[in-house]
Amino acid sequence: MHIRVRTIFLIIVFSSFLIAPVNAQTKEVGIYDIWIDETQYDPGQTISVTLELGWNFPNSTDVSPGIFDTTSEEYVAEGLYNLEGFGMGNVTLFFTAPSTNGVYAYLVDVFYNEEGWKKSDTGYEEHYLYIKVGETGSSNYAAWVTDVEVPSNIKPSALFNVTVYVQMSFPEMTHFSVAVTDPETGEAIIEILDQAVGEQTGSYWFELSAPETEGDYTLGADIMFEAPQSWTYTENSTQTFDIIVSTGGGGIPGFPVTSLIMGSLLALALAYRKPEL
């Protein structure tokens, strides 16, 4: 099975490519998709990681994607390609799985050479990749919200940040949802979908707009996951938290009133194969 890791904002990037006119002075390269050839590897097995690159270079330019081991703090795989013009295509990098069972984090990034190696500012120039080696974790599915950070006092209609910390244990790659909820109804106000395997911790931050009316409000932070039979949750896995909305509160100045979400782990995976560059 081929596992494809796609960022949740990918469609926005494609739309910007189609709408924005090509600027002859623009120089950029980003990673818009990643997928691996297995869901789990044996110790010492060769791991294949395919990257979908998008680029825009007015002149012939050297580009180097790489895979950085966050444990050893060294690159375990690198490539070198010469690209020109505007386009998208795939490259595949290989490296050897660690010798000890566990879940390992890697940073996949890409640089281009212009009087020194540089990263683009596309927002897609680096991604985290989690690799499961051997049997890890429990055979049971479980996930919890471990902590929530939020300002206690907020101005009416102001934007404010909520950071939700989670811990999970999944025997295989599992989809899950982290959400800020209305605890009275259990409905999500805003959520993000993600996936993980093994014993993992992570954090997600949300930007929300405070109510227009002053008062004390209680919100919830929740995590649900897709077990083999259906979506479910772990008992006592949620947390509630309070905010005070008043004219003397704080907020995030200079931002439009909108809701955004970002996560620290990888986004949803879909089975997929593409021809290589």
C-alpha cells in the first residue's frame, strides 16, 4: 500500500498557481505532497519517500530535497535536481529504517541554490514525516486532551488563540479529530483532522473570534479517532476551559475576524501512486 500525506491547504496552493500570473523574477520551490510505500517498516528495511514538488524558476536552478533525522540531527537522504520554468513533478528519496522499534520523526525539506542554498517562503518548504518501525505501542486505541492554553480575558469580537495538547496511542495509522467544542451540545466549533501511529504527543492551535456579548463562557477541547469499526473516543479524554469576554480583555490586534486552524502533526493520508519526475 502506498500512503500519501497531503497537507490540508493543498487546494489553496493549486488555486494560487492557477490564478496568479507568473512573475519572471519569482524563484521558489515547495513540497506539496509526500507519500511512503509502507505503513510500517522492519528494522533496517529500505524506506521509500516520494515528494511532489512545485517550482517556479526563470533560469536553470539546482534544487535539493532532503530528509532530516530529528534524532541524530543529520540528513539521511538528499537529492540534487536542475529545474527551470514553472511546473510540478515527483522525486523519490531512499533511506534505511532505524535498527530499533519505535516511531521516528523526520523533517522533509527542500532548498534551491542562488549564491548559497536557500529555502523558499511558500509555506510548503518543509513537512514532518513519522515512520513506524517494528511493533510499537499498545493494541488498544486511546487518545486524550492533556492540557489547554487560552487567555482568560478577551475583548468582544477579538481573535484569540487556543492551544490544545494531546496524547495518543494507536496500533496502526489512525485518523483523528482535534476540536474546540460547545460542551453543552458536544458539537465542534472548529476542528482539524490528522493522523498518527504509535505513542505520540502533539499540539494544535486554533484562532477563534470571541462572542460580541460580554460574559463568562465555557468551551471544550476534544479528540476523537477512527477505530476499526467506527469513530469513537476515550472516556474522560476531554477538557473544558473558561474565558471571560469583557471590554478590558486582550486579543490579537491587526488580524481580520476569521477562523484559522493549524496542526503540529501530519495531515490526512490517502492511498495513491504517481509517475516520477
